[in-house]
Amino acid sequence: MNNFRLNMPTEIFFGKDQIEILGKRLVKDNVKSVLLVYGKGSIKRSGLYDRIISQLAENSIKVTELPGIDPNPRITSVAKGAELCRENDVDFIVAAGAGSVIDCSKAIAAARYHNGDPWDFFIRKASVKKALPICAILTLAATGSEMNGGCVLTNEKTQEKLPMGSIRLKPRFSILDPAYTFSVPKEQTAAGIADIASHVFEQYFSYPDAALQDHMSEAVLKTLIENAPIVLKEPENYEARANIMWAGTVALNDLLELGKEGDWATHMIEHELSAKYDITHGVGLAILTPNWMRHVLDADNCYKFAAYGRNVWNTTETDDMSAALQAIEKTADFLKSLGLPQKLSEIGIDDSKFEEMAESALKNTRVGTFKPLSKEDIVKIYRKSL
Amino acid sequence: MNNFRLNMPTEIFFGKDQIEILGKRLVKDNVKSVLLVYGKGSIKRSGLYDRIISQLAENSIKVTELPGIDPNPRITSVAKGAELCRENDVDFIVAAGAGSVIDCSKAIAAARYHNGDPWDFFIRKASVKKALPICAILTLAATGSEMNGGCVLTNEKTQEKLPMGSIRLKPRFSILDPAYTFSVPKEQTAAGIADIASHVFEQYFSYPDAALQDHMSEAVLKTLIENAPIVLKEPENYEARANIMWAGTVALNDLLELGKEGDWATHMIEHELSAKYDITHGVGLAILTPNWMRHVLDADNCYKFAAYGRNVWNTTETDDMSAALQAIEKTADFLKSLGLPQKLSEIGIDDSKFEEMAESALKNTRVGTFKPLSKEDIVKIYRKSL
């Protein structure tokens, strides 16, 4: 296990009707003026919007709104949000929605204090020195953004989708009410589960091994596997939605990666797809994941896939390579059972940009630590995914 | 899953030589005068004491010392420590040692601002309104005190051992260097592992079930079972010591109990033993745990013991009661394999105080939530443990 530092400042309010604490919690932090960031209006249909507004009104907190955030949030929304914060003396951002809304809010929180293009943070021209505090009110279990300091934004002009992060961007607090995910459509629920599973794989399949962290990864995967069929069949099953929601948070709140060097190759090559084709991140991950596994598996690392098979899928094969191969096919079957597309061709992506995307993924950084990928490797994984 | 709130303010510095951050980290918090609390001198033999003192001296931080804390820390040490804090304008407590030292330091941190007997906190006559910040430098994997707000103190006069807790007592930061546990003797290492396992059982065997929390409990148990034989055989195996150390922290930093109502019966009836006979807490737990399991097992709850057996011990029995019984015997065998005593009679305890201790355990509170215990139940568990 490598040395590590852990700092989890985000307070979590989990469960039914926890939204009721919003007003008081903001007053405790002496908040006077918030920017309320949300998406395409699902929070209006679900009634969440009204509850937020009434909490803010009751506590005499001024509200400025930034609606319409895209599923792959855009850097242009960030510039707009930062400007609204400056104009309205905003001292706190309330992000109500999925990971896209929370990610966009984090970028706004940093951009508020940056004189220059917000994209600077993503191309490492600037680092986050100061940021507005934010809270997340989560409506989709997927990205884990509600308890970490990362965000991923898309630059439409350059067709890039890049991550950045800072401890200063970890939410001050987050409200997680599983009931807000009851109305999430089946495909989005499934894509969210694929995203969560991918977060676990990116950390599990990485060096060095770390016993507890890796067993905790297995715990998250088992929770997903047991609860996914339930939420897809019974979207209003509170317990199953709660299990998936908390799994999504734990999958990416630092705990699984402590003392390890996460791989993140699948995410990086998926970001290229989302940037070029504006597809749903979780769908891209579901297609790429089994093919990443098939491509990187070798005699040296098969022990790890075998452990995954035995501890998560109860594989009884005693030979490591056989257990590994079985585990990979189990993974593909699980993702298929979620009803997600299994091939890029199913979602209208052909091989015309594979080379370009592979080059772009490798432009500023290496791709993968568990098995570093070359341009040829990436193209092969895309091709296997056709 | 019940609603829950999670707040983990303790920053963790884990790994080799992390002690090097101590001085700078205290300066960051503008600390001028610390109370250094430690035990019977093992930190002097290991060199840790010198490293702490030099870090403090380099940063011109005044040091007042409170050495000699007992393994079952006493409330008289708390009064003394609080007085030292007042006399020396102490603004931060550095607790260097095992859980006993950290627990005592937490009680001092609270007592510093309390006009009255520090025991008031433990008999619920006072609550913690304000406390000095503390850091823990851990030298024994066991209690989890390094990342939670609880402490357990002994009152020699009344022969009581009671817990109390507050979010205000969660350490500001903790330094966890597995190398500091290399010199822990075999029996103490084993008792620490039994303590960690017991923390997991107290939360795992509780209602309601919570999928991820329960699978994470299984992850901690698997980590203990895999690494215990290694640390007992190779006390300087860094990786195994690291795995056990981090397992000890995760076992009691709130994560496993979220949305559940922990049982804690075994701890409560063990505290009676420690208070009356001054035995090692982990030894008492190791003796009582299998007997608690055997006593509470019934047709309604055997599914939970069966799940434990299947997920932790790979039990293949398909009948729940058979799987449960096998899991309990596996647990007893594991604790035996640590070389710990298995009977109260082995450590000089007879049945003369069983009734008295059972009454004392039940004096101010119920004992157990998974299966609430009556006086007769407690006496039976003690008797089975003879």
C-alpha cells in the first residue's frame, strides 16, 4: 500500500426528506445569496424545485438561477455561471441534479475567482486557489460527484472533454434522498449503474493491491449486482434505490483508491467518445469496459481478474486465467442485463475517428496505469467495441 | 436503510514516516502549546517520542507532558490532564499511543472546558459543548479511536467503565504509520484484531440490513482473516500491518453503521469485565463473542449469520441454520488461532460477580438491539464463557 492522505470534508445527509435541512444548514454557514444550478427541468416535474425555493425563501436567502445544464456539461455554461455569481454577490452554489449539474457547479465555483478562461483549469493553465462553497442535491446515482472534488467538462469548440479536481471543490454538504431517483428512466438508471461499476473497476484494477480497499471495491460491485435488477424492475423500491445511491457515492469518494494508483484508461478513452459524439457517459463505459478487460488481460495480471471473479461472482475455477476469462464474460453479461447497448455501431459510431480519438486521449498524458495503453492499444479497444 | 448523517472531519496521514508532517500541520492550525499524552513508555523505546519532541521544538511549540496512561484509562488521569491544559494554556492535545491514550485525550479535551467532575460526561450529567482539538499518533491497531468521536474511561472508585462521544471529539487529524506497530507484542496484536473484529460484528449483526454497509463489514473481516496470521508470524511485515491498521480505522469510523442501529451488547458486557477485573478489552471480547453468537442465534436471525458464513468464510451449506452454526464455529476457531484465551477461567475470572455485572450493564440502558438481552441472558453468556 502506498502512503496516502484522506480528507473527507463533505457532510452527507442521506435519506427520505433530508431536503428539509437545506435552509437551516445554509443559515448555519451564514449564506445570503445562492446560485441555483439545475438541468432540463426534471426537478420542476418532481417537485424538488419548489421545495428548494421554499426552503431558501423561508430563510430569506436570495436566489439566482442557472437552468438548462446539459448532460455533458459545457464550459460555456461555466463562464455564464461565474458571471452570474459576480453580478449577484453569490456566496454559495446549490447544485440540484445529476453529476453533470454538480460538475458544472464545481467549475463555476472555481471560475468565480479566476480572471481568465475557465477552460484554463482543464488544460492545466490554472489551478484552483479559491472556490465558492457548494452543496449537491443529487437526483441520479452515477458519478459520485456529490462527495469528491472532481469535475469533467466539455469544450464544444475544441471537442475536448477533460477532468480537473481540487480538494477545494469537494461539496460542503450533500443531500441524498433515494426517492428523488424514483423517476429516473430505465436507460439512465442503467447508465448510472454502469458508470458506478466502471469507477470501481478503474480503482480495483490498479497497483499496488490494497487488501481492504480492494475488498471494499468488491463490496460495492456486489451491492450493484444485487440491486440493479430490482431498481430496473421496481423503480420506486426505496431500499434498492438507496443501496445503489450510496454505492455510487462510495465508489468515488477516495476510499477505494487510497494507497493505489487508479487506472482510469476506460474513462479517458470514453471521454473521447462523449466529446465527439455527445453520447451518455455510462453507455460509452458499458460498451468499452469488457473490451478494455479483454484487451489488457495477460498472464501477469490475471490473478487480479481471478480474485474479482471469485470474490464478486463466486467463480469456482481454480486456474487463474480461466477464472479471469469467466469473470470478464460475467461482467459483459451483467452490463447486457442492464439493457444497455453493447456495441458502438448500435449508437451510431463508426470507425472513422478512432485514430484521431486515440491520439487526442494521449495528447497531454499517459492513458492507464494497470496497463499503460499506446495509440494502437486504444484503437484496438475501440475496434473490438464496434 | 434508516436515514443517516455522516460527518468525517478527521484528516488521515497514512504510511511510512508520516510523522514528518506533525510540526507543519500544527503550525497550520496556529498551535502554540500542546499537551502530549502517552502511555507507559513504549513510544520512548521505539523512538517515536524523540521524533515528536523534535517536530514540536523545530516549530517552537511548547510541550507539557502527561505520561503513564493505563491500558484501561482512568478518569483520575482526565482530571489531571484537564488541569495541566488550564495551567499551561494548552491549545491542542497530541495523543501518542494506543486507543487508551487517545480515549483519555478526548476526555481531557472535553474536561478542559467543564466546571465539574469529568465523570459527568459518562453518566450523562453533562454533554460536550466545547473541546480542545486533538491529533492521534497511533501505535496499536484496535479501537478505531483515531477516526471517531467516542471514548471509554474507567472510574476506579465506582468500578464502572463507560463510553461517551461527541462529534467535537473526532480528532482534527491522525497519523497512522504501520511501522509503529511492528514492536507490538503478539498477545496485544491479537487482542487488537479481536477488538476490530468485534467492532464489525456489533454493526453487522444489527437491524436494518444495509447492503453496502454490510458488504463493507464483510470486507473488513476478510482483511483481518487474511492478514492476522501474517502479522502474528512476521511482526515487521509492513503490508500486513498496514492492512490491519487501516481495517481497524474503517471498522469504527461510522461507515459500517450508517443507517443501522448497532448492537454493542458484547462490548457492554465486556466493559463490566474490564471494569471489575482490569483485563485487556480485546481478550474479554474474544472470549465473549462466540458465546454471544451462540446465545442469540435463532430461526429469525440465522439468515444473517448464514450470509456472514457464505460471504466471509465461503460456507457452502445451503440451509441457513447450518450455515450459521458453521460460521459461528469458524469465528471461534479464528479467535483461537490468534492465540487468545477462550475462557474466563483462563484469565482468573470465576462466576462470583456474574449477577452483579449483569445488573450493572443494564443499570442505565438496554443491552443489545439485534437481540435485546435480559439479566438472565447476560448471565448465561458469562456462564457459557466460563
